[in-house]
Amino acid sequence: MVRLETAIFDPWSTLRDFEQTHDMGDGRSGAAAVFVGTMRDFNAGDGVRRLFLEHYPGMTERELERIADEAVERWPVNACLIVHRVGLIVPGEPIVLTAAWSAHRNAGFDACRHLIEALKHRAPFWKREDLANGEQRWVSENTPA
């Protein structure tokens, strides 16, 4: 499942809701690997007051679905979840949630790491930072893993 959010979301209740609506408590999954990314108040040595995250509707969701499908094909996972914010984000708010459920931890960890790393490099998002000094800049690259 892939979802884009325009408002702040609670990653932990999102996980709980997903597990309940997708019957993840049926005993097939002995592991759930989760990554939650939050906005920092700094980047590249500068203070950041807020971030505006643009996307290309339709294209972004399709790429995220491809990334989730790859994880399901590569590892024995029972389910994957990607939730990503778009629009205006302030420090401390969650930006991204990736999760993978599997019978064993290794597959869950590997699939979850694939979800976030592939997303960071391939998903069509554009980030504009409003800096503490009043300037704006477009982020040209993601932080290394």
C-alpha cells in the first residue's frame, strides 16, 4: 500500500490501522520492520524553518508502488507500506513511513531498507527549504544512507 499525505500523520496509529485492516495479526508475520523519517531543523550546515515538498500527482504514486512491488518480489514479505508527506512540513513532523512485514526479521529489515533507499533516490519529489536566514533553496541531493 502506498499513500501520500498533505497533513501531519501519526506513523504509529497509521501502522496500527494498517495491521488491523490488512489482518496482519494472523500469525504469518513474526517481524515488522519500520522506518520513520522526521523533518530536521537543519540541512547542509544551515538552519531550516520549513520545507515544501512538491510531487507530480499520479507519477509519484506509481513510482512508490513500483518500489513496494520490487520489495515483495525480492524478499519473502507479507506486506509493505509507504506513507509520504507532501506540501508544507515543519521540523519535528514525520515526512515518511516505510514498513515491511515478514515471517523473519532479515527479510523485513532488508525490504524496509529497500523501500526507503529506493524512494529517496527514485521517487519524483522536489524539496524547497525555507532557511532560518530568510533565504530559500531547492535541495539538489538526498543525504547519504
